[in-house]
Amino acid sequence: MPLIQRLPRKRGFTNIFRVECSIVNVGKLSVFPPGTEVGPDDLIRAGLVSTLDRPIKVLGQGEIRHPLVVTANRFSTSAAEKIAAAGGKTRQA
């Protein structure tokens, strides 16, 4: 049996430049009142993000019904569309 098959921990590729993001889904943003500006500090106070050491990315899972101004490092296209459809805005941090 070849050596690479005998050592399963050595298979595959590990990207050393990978950036781990803190994930927040759009559905979780409904805890904020309508019309508020939501920033990284607000996300920590609400318990949606545990640390500011990693960049924050907003994903599009869930629904949002009221307008918010959301500030984060990254947005998925579906999250930006859902926030805009509810009447809100997105800002890059």
C-alpha cells in the first residue's frame, strides 16, 4: 500500500491564507428594532457574534421584515438583496 494511503492525516490541502469569518444570518437580525443602525458592537451585545478578532460576514438565511442599516465586513449577495428588499441599507466596515 502506498505511503500516502497509510497516512490519512496527510491527505488533502490546507489553505494557509484562509480567513475565518464570524457568521450572522439575516434572520437573526430581527432582534433589533426597525430603523436602527447595526454595527459590530451591537452584534456582540446581542450575542450574535462572540469576538471582533475575525471579520463579520452576513449570510442570507432567514427573513427580515423591517429596515435596518447593517455594517459588516462582508455580505453575501442574497443577504444584501434581502436587506435592501426590506428597505434597509448595507455598509462595508
